[in-house]
Amino acid sequence: MNKQAVKKAKKIAQFAGFGLPATFIWVTVVILPFIYGIWITLTDWNGLALDIHYVGFANYKSVFTDPTFLSSFVKTVIYAAFTVAASNIIGFLLALAVTGGIKGQGLFRAGFFTPNIIGGIILGYIWNFIFSYAITGFGKAIGVEWMSTSWLTHPTRALIALILVSSWQMSGYLMVIYIAGLTNVPAELIEAAKVDGATGWQAVQKVKIPCIRNTIAICVFLSISRTFMSFDMNLSLTAGGPYKSTELIAYKIYQTAFTSMEFGKGQAQAIVLFVIVAVISLLQVYFTRKGAENT
Amino acid sequence: MSKKNAKKTAAFIVTLIVLILFMIPFFILVINTFKTTQEFIKTPFALPQSPNLDNFAVAIRRMNFWTALKNTAIVTISAVLVNTLVSAMTGYLFARKRWRVNKVIFMAFLASMVAPFQVYMIPLVKIYAGQLGMSNSLAVVAYIAVGLNIPFAVFLYHGFIEGIPEDLDEAARIDGCGFTGTFFKIILPLLKPIIITVTVFVAMGIWNDYLMSSLFLTKQETKTLAIAIKTFLTNHSAEYAPMMAGLLLSIVPILIFYLAGQKYIIEGVVAGSVKG
Amino acid sequence: MKKRLFSGLLIAAMVSVLFAGCGSKPDSTQGGGTEGGGSEPVEISFYTTETGKDDYFQDLIRDFESKNEGITVEYIAAGDDQLQAWMALYSSNEGPTVSLMDPINIYENQERMLDLTGQAMLDNVKEESLSTLTFDGKVYGVPMSAAGIGILYNKAVCDAAVGGDFDPSTIKTRSDLQALFEKIEATGAAGTCITGVNWSIGSHYLCQTYGAAIGSVEERVAYVNSIIAGEKKEIDNDVFNGYMETFDLLARYNINKADPLVGDVNVDAAALAAGECGTWLMGDWAWTYLAALVDENAEFGLLPIPHSDDESDIVNQSISTSYAKGYCIDTSQNTEAQQAAGLKFIEYMSSDSYAQEQTAIVCGQALPFKNFAFGDKLSPLGQSTAEYMAAGLATDFYGTPNLYPSDIWYECGAYMCEYLSGACDRETLASKIDGYWGNQEAR
């Protein structure tokens, strides 16, 4: 009995010392405001009005009856699927390349990472110029029709441009995490595989990938959450255009809340998005970890 | 042997080509910091006709650069230090003690990572600036930055620590180390690569953060670099040339930090201090 | 060993920066708000949604402070998003004393705003500019400037096209405009230019169809209400169709017609300045994009947007002026002393001669103030607007503050872009616009 009490006290002390500070800060910064935010979804508040009126679930109802919400969501899923796949593959390959012992590894790593450091409207503007003028100039010169007009003024091509630029940016980001994972793969294991006659690529497949399962789970999770929340790039590269054909869900929510001044409705859309993405990404983490345990 | 060398050279060349493709927008940014906005609009891809450093001088003056740099550094450094400590400890606890409460909190952390910031952005302002009256406080911005980055950091630390065999902990315990001692003496040194990685991400995120900081920092003297650079925005357009110079100046510190950190990771690996 | 030393130094450096930071932490104590007499020091804040003019505003604030001892003004500029930043300020209980906002935003938050009716400073403001900021007979704001919306022309190109001195007043109908475009194209330049962005064609152009061509302000509101109620359809409206005919005409002679949504104001400004196109659908604010690109003696001006072939229609000969930004005063989070100081600030901005001179030079737009005497300092485009106004050839873009919803530029802008790109026909466009209005509340 006494022993158990001591054990429990120890447990509490360990939690208080190791887990509590982070949990406390997180609760005060994320959870409390989040609950407040959920309350706003039940009101007609426009973000500025002095009076707030309770409207029940009217905002949620309007989310599910709004066809543009669904179409925007579908676009976001397409965008996310391609971007997650491309950026993880590229990020992993880049990480392999710069952990293989080639010359100037540090500079390479920094170079691939720079797209992440420059952000915001400047980057969008530079890409805008590339798509609108550099590629079109090239297209006209070689007489290719689909490269002669700006990619950003054509609905499908604008979405492709968005996927390309997002993958370009995110693969450098994921590369860094893959590097951390790959440097953690014991060199002995790789040597052993080589002694057994494995080629370079076989070593990657048989040794490196299984060893970094956890890292892969992390990277996929991060890329899913980031693509679903993608806002900056959407704003600076296409601003939802041409004619709202690339209006991804996070951008649409923002417009609803801050341009149309339907703050409660925007909040409700954001909560719906949150629930969907949380389910997708938690399932992904759950299954990847389960898979890791089974191997 | 020579075949291996040839392979390595080929790998180097391919990586170099990819790198150049990756860096094109960055090169465009750099060459245009030496032009006027008009020249940038007319010939964005050409080398500057008469390179000059005016844009940098303009950026430093109009952005109030040194004040903004100081503010950004204060927020970033303090937030990163606190975040690293509390997140690494929590990551360790969650990885080693599979208590129900830990699992629940961990899942809640993950879930909150996909919560759109917009949901709690205005409430955040209402609580910290409205009720507690702490707008224009760098400390509050740093505190919120810590909180916003905790789930991400714990997630990475947790994943990494799970890859460290528990035998190490056992051995330490046999040697008489407690839970706390094991963490600081045995585990923390092993976390170097991931600490650097997380630090780079968190630092970069905070350094470049515009949305959250701009909600709290409205006075000229409390602005951070990401806020200050908006001075070049005009309605429907922007003064691109000085803006690009300002952007370049703003990202140099974080780039240096990343390069130094990378070197540190590589050194650690070469020294063989990290073993899975 | 070396590594230890390095990391030790790094941590020491970080900690020292941290403490240095804490030491010099700015005091966040909110001053101001002292009740009573004008001699007590008052701190007020000024929020502007007119961005990119930090130097100009800060210069005027310094001048104002030197002329009004005891008042200090904290300057806050909108960043990316003017409404979001405004919301954050109000959520912080730091609602700005004076805000420079769009009329619709002032209107929607009039419960927070000071009623300026009867203030002496309004006597200096031209009556016609106040209707945009007047709700239910009460004035809630003072306009910053009068922005002229129309078709800009490069006089050198037009001179060459007509073979002599181009007289803008000869363009009275859509056919006149077409003839001009034909002549310009004959010289090798493009007839005109449309910047295919939502705010230009979705707000500035589309809203012409609810403008003076409909009639008086009451008739305009009644028309919009009938669309909202679903009683009328845009496609049956002659004014709408007239402006769309003109839009089609502009699109036919558009320098960007191969890729009409490539829109970039800076690139298009360069095209007009270089004479690659003769005209440009925009407004007098475009001088900020043009100024650095044009030759010293080059002449530019504004043409009206004709909506019909009726020579006698005065609307076809008028440009529309937009009082797009107004100064307003908050009462919900500011003390009476602060409000009084705010009034002084607005009075300064609208009537002080140094303030007017600087505004004329920096904004370049006509100012709707009776004592304004710096007409020669305006930009060439601003002077063009001022001439139309002086001749009585100006119509009010807004008429009433809440005519256009705050998201019309974004929502209907998308429809207009779709139309311009050829992805939908006019009937589809009209029905989409009907649908947009159907979701709005009656005006």
C-alpha cells in the first residue's frame, strides 16, 4: 500500500517536472483560446461588433450547405495528395544525396533549405514572374502552346503551379528531418548489408527505410498538416485565382472571416476542417506506428 | 575504386544541378536587390545594369532595421531556449512512460497541430492583449511562440527518443541515475542532431512569423523584422527592390545559424557520438 | 573540448542577449486617457489602411504634434490585411482613436464611431464628398481624397493616333472610344489595357453598373435592393448591358488579350508609359506606379468610361470619383479627451496647409477641401480628376456607404475575371452576380 503511494507520488512528481511545464504553456496558449474560438462558432459575431448573439448551430449548417466549401475542399485534397507525395519523395532523395558523403554537404543542405527561409509575398511574386514571363518567354521561343500563356491564368495549370512551388518549398524542409533520421541509422548495419553484397539502392531499401519508419511517419504527418493549412503560398502565388479556381480551403476560410466579415461562419468552417484533418492525420500516425510495431 | 569515384562524381553533379534548380528564385532575389523597382519589373531575370547598394540603405532606414533585428532576436532566442528545454523533457517523458495521461496529451498535441491558427487567433488576442493588457510585450509574444511550437517539438523529440534503445536508460539506472539524471546525463547529449533540427525549425518559424506577432506588436519600437518589412507594401503593389533587400538582410542571420548548426550535426556524426 | 567551448560560448551569448532584451523591454504602460482639460497630455493612436506611406504619415504626425502640444500620436499601419489588423486592435482593447478606413467598414461599425455632424471642421469639406460617409443623416467620417476612376491615356500615343492634338472631351460615346482604339491600333500600339485583377474589374469596373447611369442615389439603392430581392435580373438591365458592351470593347483592344488574367499593375503601367498601349482602365492612383517610368514632358490624363452611344448623356462624359478612405473616430475604447484630440488630428489632416500640400504631393489625388490651394502639386492624373470635378463632370462612385458589400471585389471580381478570360458568357456572368446579391441583406 505504502509502496504504491510512493510510486504514485513519484509518478506525479515525474509528470510535474517533465510534462507539466509544456502542457501548461500549451493549454494556456492553444486550448483556452481554442475553446473560446469554438464558442464564437455558435454566434453571429463579425469580429468587431459590440454585441454577440448566440445562433446555435446555424454556422455549421451553412458550412454543409455551401457547395463552394465542398469544391474548395476537394481541390485541397488533390493539392495535398500530390504535394505530400512529391515533397516526401524529393525530400528523402535529397537527404540521401547529402548524407552520402559527397563534397560540400553543408552547403548543399543549406541550399536546399533556403526556399523555406524566404517566404511571404516576395517569393510568391518571384514565382509569379517565373510562371508569367520566364516560362511563357521560353514557351513562345520554342513554340509550345501550353507554355506560351501564363500557368497562373489557367485553372488546372495554376493548381499544378501551386503544387510544384509547394513541393519545391516543402521538400527542403522535410529533407532536414530525413537527414536527422538517416544520420541516426547505425553505420554498422549499412556496412553489414554491403558485406552481404547489397548494392547502394538495396541498402537504402532494406536497411535505411525500415530504420527511419518513425521519421517517415513524422514527415508525412507534417506534410499533411501543412498542406491542408496552406495559406501563405496560396495567397502570394495565385491569391485563389484565376477566378477562385485555386482557392484552397484555408484561404477560403480566411476570406470568409476577414473579407466577407462572417467571422462566426469562417470559424465554423475552420472547425470542420480541423476535425477532418485531425482524423486523417491521426489515423495516418496510428497506422504507421502500428506498422512499425509489426515489423 | 575508380568506379566508386566516378559514381560519387556523378552523384555530386546531379545534386549540383538539382541545387541550382532549387536556388533559382533565391538567385533572382539576390540579383534584384541591386536594381531599382522599375528595373526589376522590366527585367526581373537580367543582371543589374548599374548595381548599387541603395536598396539596403533604404531597407535599413525604413524598416528601423536594427531595432527590429533586436526585437526578433529577443523573441526568437528566448522562445527557442524555453521551448527546447520543456519540449525535450516532455518528449522524453512521453517516450519512456506510456501512461494513459501521457498518451492522451500526446494525441491532443498532435491534433492541435492541425488546428487552423485562425480559430484561436482572435481569442488569443482577446485574452492576452484585451483581458491581461499585454499587447506590445515581447515577452508575451515569446511565451505564445513557445506554446504554439510545443506540439511540433515534442512530436519530433518523442519520435527521436523512441529510437534510442531503452537499454541505455536501464544501464544508467543500474549505475544509480534517477529519471532526471538519466535524461540530463545520458539522453540529452544524444539528442544533439534532433535538438539542432528542431531548433532550426522553431527558430525559423518564429523568426519569420508575421501573423501572430503582428497581432500583438503594433508599436514602431516593438516591431519584428517580419512586421517591419510590410512597410514596403503599398495598396495593390509593393516597392519590391528595397523589400527584397530587406528580406535578404532579415534571413542572413537564420541562414548562418542553420549552416553552423548543420556543421555541428555532421561533426557529431563523424565523432560517432550518435548511435541508434 | 573545442566543441564544449563553442557550445558554452553559444549559450552564454544567448543568455546575455536574453537579459539585455529583458532590461530594455519597452514599457507597455498605456498613457493618455486623462480626462479633462486640453492642457493635459493625451496619447492617441492613428490606424491607416492606406499602406506604403509610412514616411508621409509619420512626417505629418510630427508636424501635428509640434502644432498641438500635449498630444502624441502613435502610428499604426495596416500590414497584409486591413480588417484583420483592425479586429486585433479592437480585441486588444486598443481600438485606434482615429482610423482611416473604407466607408463600408465605418458603416458596419458605426456603433463604435463618433458622430461628426455639426463639427466646425466639416464646413471645410465639400458637400458632395460627404454622402459616402453619411449614414441616416449623420456624418461619421471625413474623406482623405477623391480618387478618379476611368481610362488613363498616354497623350503622345493618342496625338499620333488622331494626327494632331488629342482632345479627351471628344470621347463622348462608346463608338468614339472604339474609333480612338482603332486609330491607336493603326499606329502599331494596342488600343487599351485591362489589368485582369479582381479589385480592378470586380470592384471599380463592375460597380460602375450601379453608378450614376442608374440615376440618383435613391434610385441606385432601389435598383440594388431589387436585385437582392430577386425582383430584377442584371441581364435585363440596360445599364449593366451597356457597361458590359464597353467592357467587351476594351477586352477586344486589350494589350493583354492573349492572356487577359496575367494582370500586374506594374507591368501594365510600364506598357502605358512606354506607349505600347494607348490607354489603360485604371484610376488616378496609378500615378504611383507610373511616376518613376514616364518621361518628364509626357502627358497623361483620364477619360470617362462611356456606357452607351448617347452623346447627350452626361454620365458618358463624367468620370466617377471614389471617396474610398475616410477618417473616423472611435468612442468605444477611447476617452473623451482622446476623442477630442482625434478631432483635432482629423481637422489637421483635412485643413492644415502643410498637411494638404504633402497629401497633394504624396497621394497626388484631388482633395475635397474648400481651402485646398495646391492643385498644381497634384499628379497629372490627379489634376485631370480635379478638372472633371471643377467642370461638374464627376459622379459619385459610392453615393452611400453601404451600397457595395465589403467582399464584392473578391466574389464578383472572380466572376468578372472568369468572364474576361472567356470562360463564361454574359448571361452566366449576370446570373452569378444575381446570385451574389441574393445572399446580401437589403441595403
